[in-house]
Amino acid sequence: MKKLKYVKILFCLALLIILPVGAFAVQTNTSGFEWQIEPQFAFARSFSEGLAAVSVDGELWGFIDRHGNMVIEPQFANAHSFAEGLAAVDTRLPDTWIPKWGFIDINGNMVIEPQYERVSAFSEGLAAVQIGRVNWGFIDRNGNIVIEPYYTSPTNFSGELAAVQYAHQHWYLIDRNGIRSNVIRVLGISSISEGMVRFQGFAGTGQGFLDTNGNVVIEPQFAYATDFSGGHALVRLDDGTRPDGSWYARWAYIDTNGNIAHHLPNFHVSDGLGLISAEIDVHDSDKTHFVYGYKDVHGNTIIEPQFENANDFSEGLAAVWVQGYGWGFISSPHATPQQVTPAPYLTTQSEPPQIMEAPTEPEAIVPESAATETRILRFIIGNAAYTDNGMSRALETAPFIADNRTMVPLSVIGEVLGATNLDLTDSVVSFTLNGITITMTVGEPLPNNMGTPVIVAGRTFVPLAFIINEMGATARWDSGARAAYIYIG
């Protein structure tokens, strides 16, 4: 392990050169925005409840306020954004693989002791937590288990309901008392928003929406859909390849009946601005890459594409990445932050939704065509989250592309794909996957042009293609969305 520590020390020294504190002088087109917090962070999440999780050195995470002051000192292996006054933090020890998540308050006090391998954010006073390596249950703000860990793949609570999967097979809606609905025959459920349940249909369909009784109200037909907000959801109608080989996608907002809302823009908007991208040539190379900017609801470019990575505006600020400097935060006079009234942390409702309790032993009513469930994973370049059968999960850091290969953090192998016996000693990585022990060395190319494991920001990344090949899974690359889809089973 000593050699690995030396590599981390060398990386941190290099980071001080690459990210010069107090010497920000990069030439950017600042028309349409101002630097609120100059780029200086190795990683950063969006602002939520007045604070943003950041990592200065790529190792430990802390939280800053809107002025860039570090109000909760870097001390965590990973950290999620605040929700309902609490933020999930990973307190695992250095050089250990198994996460240990707990929750802190806005003063940095640990209010729920670290003990979980995976967690979700609090919503309506409850958070989903993984106890052991498989089952999920729900805890309250005091850390008490209020719904026993019987389930896999839960969603957050919304409107007093959450969706859960039982034994990786059957889906149900549950209320705050854990009472289950009858079986809902879908491949997966992503989320519940404004009474609309976003689900994945079986093979050959797409995403659609159910009501809270489990009835289909919008048929599964979209390649991708977002949650409903203000009575509308953004969906991808179709996509494909033009005659010149370029990729295209058609987006639109729909209402709760599935009708296209022509008066709304055909792109995602947050705080009145939407992300745009432009493909540019790489100097002295035949490769190209994307840079990002922002446009208003009328489609007018407000901030020219110039950032190597960027997040949506949130609470009036957007996290953006500048090559050679890192993540910073910008503001714009064109941004219109939503005035969100914080929901009470302990939600009560005089008339909670009524759902029918399912039999103790649910009957197997999954269609024969879907008897063998296919697990669909999606990893997006530059996004520190992935989806598992449509449900969003956090990654410790975002995937990136190196030598035309998608690189993912090593933790994906254990936390997402279920590998065991993970070990990294003297730059040699080994693990057991599907009963097979696999070994690779950081910095050495893998066979069959599968890419090369690397260490970035003190974390080990491995080529996703190699893992797919070892699992015998199939994959699809979505060039427009810069996303890799993995099909298992």
C-alpha cells in the first residue's frame, strides 16, 4: 500500500500546480455571467439549501457557502447534497472499499451515525438506506428504522408514497407505514413526482407514467423522461443518426395526459436557463470534445459554450469546470432562482393515500417475456450519478473518457456490480466477479485494446468495456447523450 500512498502524494503535488490557488487568470468569455466562486475544486456538487459539497484535493469532501467559505471542513470520503437539513456523508477510512454512510446537519454535526453502505437523500422525513449488501429499508430523521429492510431498488417518498422492488423482481407502491399495493407489472420504477410514477416498460417499449394506483396514464414510449414539475415533464421523443453520420434527438415537454406542451421550450430549464453544448476540435488531434454553455427559455444563447463540464443552475449558481483550474461557480443576471419554501421535515397528511395491501406471498404475474429481468445501467460522462433500471444512484466521482474508453471509479465494480474481495496493493487491482478472480495493473494496458486502468485524483479508474467483457454483458453507446448503457441478464 506504500506505493499507492506515494502516488497519491505525487498527484496532490501535481494538483497544486494544475490548480493554482489565487492565480485564476484563464481567458473565458464572461459575457452573460460572473464568477461567484473562482474555479479551484477537484470536484463539486450543485448548491442545495445554501451549501455545496466540494473536494479541494480530490480526496476529502467538505461544504462551502455561497461566498466560497469552507463552513464544514473537508473530512469525508464522499458527500451528497443537503436535503431537508441533512446531508449524507461517507466516513470510510482511507484505502478501504466499503462505504460507511451517515448523516450530518448544516453545522457539520453527525446526527445519524455512519453505518450504511448506500443511502438516498431525505424526502418527506424519510431516507432509504441499504443494510447489508442487498436489502433496503427506510429511516426517520432520528435514524430509527420505520420500514424494515425487505426491498431492493427503492425510490424516495413523494406524496406519502414510495416505489420498492421485492427480491429484484416485483414492484410495489408503499405508504409511510410500509403497507404495499398489489404487484405493478413493469420492468422498473424510477421516481414519483406530482402523483406521476415514472416507469420503464418491458423490452421494446420505453419510459412512461403511472398514476398512484398503478394504472398506466402515459404509455411507455419515450427513450428518456424526467420527473414532473409544475405539471410538465421533459421527454426524448426519438433519436437517431442523420445522413451525415451526426446524432440527433427530439425533446419536448408533455403534460399529465401525455400531450406535447408546444408553448414550452424543448430543453431542460433550471432557474430559467438550460444547458447547451458545442463540439470543438482538439488542437493537434483528429479528436473532438464538447464544451458547455447556457441558453434562456426562448433559445437565446446567454453564456457561450466554453466550459469542459457544467451543471444546471441551482439556487442561482451553476458549477462549471475550467480545464487546468477545476470546478467553480458562476452566477448570471438572466438566472431566475426558484423561491422554494422548505417542506416540513416531518410530513403529516390528514388523509394519506389509500393503497391496497398485497398478499404476504405475492403471486408471480410478471409476463413470460419478462420472466428473466434485464438490469439496465446507464453511466453519463461527467455526471457523478448513474441509473439502475431507471433509478438514479450516486457515484463517488464522475466517469470520463480516456483513449476512447469510458473510465469508471473502481468502486463501481463492488458497489454496483457486486464484485467481492476488492484489493489494491502496489498498483495491482484484483477482485472476484461472477466467481472469476480478475487482476489488472494501474498504468498497464489491458488485453484486446480494452483500455488502461489509471489513478486520477487519488482514485482508481478502470475501463468500463473491460468489465462488460468479463461479465458477458452487452453495451450501447449513446454519443449524443454521452452515455454508456449496460444490459445485464
